[in-house]
Amino acid sequence: MSKKVRIGIVGTGSFSKSHIQAVTDAYNAELVGLCDQDETRLYQHDEKFRLADIPHHLNYQEMLAREDVDAIIVSANDQSHCE
């Protein structure tokens, strides 16, 4: 059995719902972190997707520094992609 890809998502606005669903549904991936600058938005999907146990970050650099994150999905708005 191969190792699951551990994925973090940056940006938890409306587009992130499809990314969260895709990662949580994938047999070979694991959602290991969420990040958003807006604290209210950061926690908005927790109940629907049962994400309370997943680390949440207000700073994307904290998530990038984690050794248990293999890949990042950038789901932030267009203006924030270059950051």
C-alpha cells in the first residue's frame, strides 16, 4: 500500500469546498491543514466536513514550514495567489 499524500489548503472561501471534498474523498490523500487570513472563514467548513481535529493556520508560512505537509492547494482569491 502506498503512502497517502498529505495536503494542506490555503484559502477557505467558497471555492475551497470542492477542494476539501476532493481531498477528503480521495483514497490516496489526507487533508492535514487549512489556512486563511480570515479567522471566521477559516473555521466555516469545520462542521460540514468534520475538520475540527485538523490544524488551522492564519499564516500560510506556518503551514508551509510543517514537515507533515507534502502538497498545498492554493484556493485563495486571485489577488492573493502571488503571495
